[in-house]
Amino acid sequence: MKDFTKDGITYCGKCKEPKEKILYIGNKTIKPHCMCKCEREQAKKREAEELKIKNLKKIERNRNICFESPEQMAFTFESDDKLNELSTIARNYVDKFEKLNNTGLVLYGSVGTGKTFIACCIANALIDKGYTCLITNFPKIVNELQGTFEKQKYIDRLVEFDLLIIDDLASERKTEFMNEMVTNVIDSRYRNGKPVIITTNLTAQEMEYSEDVNRQRIYSRLYEMCMFYQVKGKDRRVNKQVEYKNILEELKND
């Protein structure tokens, strides 16, 4: 429907609201534009679309910061096989992230049981909710620290993330410098009330009764910060090899 004029001002032909208003300034009369209901709704829709695009770009940027590999970016709850209760725990951890008061997780168990996969699922889900996450390991942290003169600034940056995931704890070399860096990073998160998720192949007994005094200090801090969960099950990489063998057999017969 076309706009129409009434009482000297233009009205919207659709919503019938005025698109102009009359103002008297001294001896002058002006008719500035004003938004009718249709235009207000269109403007609100544009703002919502712009905000959505902005948030999507932010999420994409945060995901690229969190992960180094496209493989880890693809580790989501949608691709989870849900073979154990950890899947439920991880989903609920994401849902109750704020209410958990910065409580972290230590996922411990043998190689190939899916600890890193679940940690990445948690990170991806939290990033979708607008949180910032980083998954890394201490060999990488130490390499980056050794390449900068601003060591404290680097550690402070690790504190800024809403969630820091340390993958494969205890696989790093047990040097004095390494122990110091592990302690500094974990203590910094603890002092600032920021959670960590740790994955490790250590057993609970190895952590609780470590003979290394420096490591005792680290594990003791983690017991204060985190819930400990043993990830059980067979090495999933073995199952993958069974799948690959079946594919090889098919290739032989083609």
C-alpha cells in the first residue's frame, strides 16, 4: 500500500502511522522524518541480524584461538558416541558452568579412552555460549615462554580465558623449570578463581602419592580446584584400527 498525506504530513500506507512530524522553530515550520511502526520493526530486525553476525564472528574467532587443529574443532557433543557416563557429566558441566563456581575437572585414565575428545567437546560447547577457552599443553607453554621476555604477561593471558584446558599433564619433562611453569600457571588460575580442565594418563594413586615434592604441590592444588573423574574403557584407537582393517579388506576385493 502506498503512503498517503493527511493534515500536511506523510503517513505509512501499511501501518498508518506518521512518517513525519511538524515542528515549529521560530517563524519556520519543518517536517523531519520519524519512523513508523514498519520502519521501527525493520530497524530492530536489522540490528538483530547485525548482532547475530557479530556474535558468530566472535565465536569463530574464539574457536580459532582455542584450537590449533580442525580435528579438535570438530570434536563436539553431536559427534560423541556416548559410550560412558562422562558424556552426560560433560554436557551438564557446560550447562551448569556458571553455577559450578569455577570448579574444574581432572580427567584421568589410560591412553585412548577419549579424555581429550570430551575436553574439546566441552570447550566447543562453551565457545558456542560465548565463553573463551584455550586447549594447550605444558611443552607448548614452555616453548612459548622461552621465546618471550614477557613471561608474566604470557601467564596473565592464560588467566584471562574463561576455561583453560591442559592436555596430557605429566607427559612433559620433569625439569625444575618445567615444574615451576606448571605450578605458576595452575596457581595463577587458582588465585584468580578461574577453572581448569586437565587430562592425564596418570592414575589417581600416582597423583595422590607422588614422591616428587614439586609434583605433590601441583596435584594438591588440583585437588582443591577440580573434580576428579576416571575415564574407563578400551583404547578407541584400537577400535579404529579394526575399522581400517575392514576397509583394507574391501579395497583388496574391489
